[in-house]
Amino acid sequence: MRILVFSDTHGDWHTMRRVLLSNKNVDTVIHCGDGADEIDEFRMAFPEKKLIAVRGNCDWTSTLPVEELCEIGGKKIFVTHGHTYQAKFTIYNLVCAAREKGADILLFGHTHNALTDYSDGLYIMNPGSCHGYYATYGYIDITDKGDIVTNAVKVI
């Protein structure tokens, strides 16, 4: 099972749509905030896909939640934008929150810098910013055996 992960699209529906069209086999998409307008576009263009989305610090009028804890493929995933956890300064608060919630995977954005890491049973990913020339996004593969692979890649 593959999950696409976006964050910080900041109005760049074109780039997000390109990534979605090149990953047609994906059933679930997660957006880590600062893309409320793109969330609306996504729902209209891809109603068959499952969407999990949170509000970022630039989604001023959004009614999306600030964080989500969901289960996909038997794995608990904690999703937040990161601004309420001071993600630009440290990921410590995010990691503590994810562990407190019993998450297997932590997904966040806000910094615009792609990151994948693993720390004592917790997979950590920031897909970066899917906006502009240096756009990045992430994906998570969860195998039938329950193995997890996270990756952040540049949009080509």
C-alpha cells in the first residue's frame, strides 16, 4: 500500500495535481497543512481517493483539524502541520507528541525542508513543500507484512 504525503503547497494545485496524476495507483493522500485551497481542488478532482488533511498556520479560514491520528494498513499515523509544536526550531516536541499518542509514523510540514528519519520505532517524515521549482513530496509504503518505508522526493 502506498500513501502520498504533501505539505505546504501554498496555492500550487498544478504541481500537486501533476504528482497525483503520476501516482494513480495510490488510494490515500495525506496533506500536512498550508494547502486548504488545494484540498478543495483535490476533493473535486479525485473524489474516489481517501484524504486526510490538517490545517497549517497559513490556512486562516480553514475548518480542518490542527492534527489527526489515523490508522492505515494497521499503522497509527500522527499528522500535524508542526507550527503548534515549534517544528522550525526542533522536532523534539513532535516526536514526544507522536510517542504519547502511540504512533508508528509521524508526519508534519511547516519547515519546507524534506526529512525522513527513524528513531526507536517511530518513522518520521516531513515531505517538504510541494510548491514551486524545488517542490518535494513524500510517500509511505506499508507492506503486507507491516514493514514501513518512507521517502521524500523532488517533483520532476
